[in-house]
Amino acid sequence: MVLRRVSNWQFLGLQTEDHIHGWRSQAVEIERSRDLLFANSVFFRVATVLGPHPCSVGILDSKRITLRGHRGFRDKTPEYTQWGAAVRDRRTGRTVPEVEYTLIRTR
């Protein structure tokens, strides 16, 4: 799911799944957006021979993004269980490394 230049949206119980781009598939990409809420989301990332995308949510030039009750899902095969980051700021490279978290807010 790609969100560009959107504001004041709420996603409650969102579940993503993408097989089209394989390991390059990122669950959610947010660019130049503000005031978004994601609550009780499940972000699925495809695991292929190259492994899953290193980040489930990428954020670029956005403000006031709230992620509450995120849960990641991945293949149970051991070589595909390395998630890397749950959330990544695409400009600074800063990440939140937890697979699951309770609350993240950007300013």
C-alpha cells in the first residue's frame, strides 16, 4: 500500500499482503503525508529465496503518523524469519527494530 500526500486518514484493522514484487514488497509506504492512524494492523511481508523486505513500514517526509498495535507476519521457515525493522524513516535511516510494538508516533 502506497500513501502519497494524504492527511487525516484512519486505518483500523488493516492487513496487507503483496506477492507481486516478492522480496522488494514493502507492506506500507508513506510519503509526504500527515495525521495518519494505523491501529491493530497486521503487516505481511513476502518471504522468497532472497528473504522478506527489510522493513514493513517506510515513512518519508511525513508528520504525525501513529502506529498502534502493529503485528508482523512472516513465513515460519527459519531462514525467512529475520524481519529487520518494523518501521524505517527513509530520509534518516532511523529504524524501530521490534517486530511488534504498542505505540509509535512521529512528530
